[in-house]
Amino acid sequence: MEPPRYNAAYLSNPPPAYPLSARRRRIEGTATVRAEISAEGECLRAELKTSSGAAILDEAALEAVKKWRFTPAKRAGLAVVAWVEAPITFKLEN
């Protein structure tokens, strides 16, 4: 069986909101979210693969990815359900 090919293209998804309390405390980090994407490109479920080191940033990353649209995976030219990983970086401007 051919493994699915997927393009984790995030289309024109908005970046996650940077939580105000994290901004005020100057918290930065990168969370990796693992998301199950439907054949229609919608996020079916999302889970945290690696933490940013701050629960507030992890939660913001998860909430954002749940609302995103993706280019679905394809197997033999047909769209299929597949998992993708999306690194979400929260970095403050200097």
C-alpha cells in the first residue's frame, strides 16, 4: 500500500493569538501540534506533541490549529485522512 502523501500547506490560516499575559511576562516558545486532517482539509482533532514550555502558549497553539484549514493528504490521487505536525512559534518583537 502506498503511504499517503501530504502537504501541510496551511492555506491562509491566521497565526495564533499571542496571549496577553504571556506577552506581559515576555514568554516565548515553540509548540508542536499534531493534527488529524480530514479529506476535506479540516482539523478533526489536535494534540500537543511538544510543549513550548508554557501551558498558556501550548493552549493558544492548539486552539489556533483546530480552526485552520489544510491541504488534505492524498493517496493514489484521492484525498485521505492523515496526521500532520505544525510547529507554532511565539516570538516577541524587539
